[in-house]
Amino acid sequence: MIHNRVEEHVQEAFAALKPHFPAFCGCEICVADVLVYALNRLPARYVASREGTVITELNLDKQQSRASIDVAVMDAFRKVIASPRCKQVRPRPLTP
């Protein structure tokens, strides 16, 4: 089975950093936008074996890799908060 190990680390960073962004809406669209924005700015690290997973995890656990992931996720939160797409799909309140 092929996995992008960076995706798992981005999801972990998202969960850890979300409380620091109280203005973040948290809807499905905004969550997906944050994850996609961050993942598109980070190099993918695909693995297909247990050995590849171990080696990749060792590299991703380094302080610099964690910092790069955290920065990408924080940038994503800021971008999505500044311009959320969800406002386009939420129904407008009816006015009499």
C-alpha cells in the first residue's frame, strides 16, 4: 500500500495548531482547504514498505521537518481565515 507520510504529519499539525486560530470556521470545506494548501507547499514522502516508513519517519521527525510542516499549516490557516470559500456555499439569510 502506498502512503504519503507527510499527509499524516500535516493532519497532526493541523489538530495541534487549530486551537491557536480561534477565527477558523472549522467547516469541512475550510478544513480541506487548510490541509490541501499546506500539502501543496510541502514535498510528498511516499512509502510502500515498512522499511521505507521507518526511514521516512526518522527524517520527518527531525526538528527542521516538523518546523516546515508547522509553518505550512500556519500559513494555510491564515490564508483560509482571510478568504474562506465556505461563505460561497452557505445559504444566505432570507430578508423580508
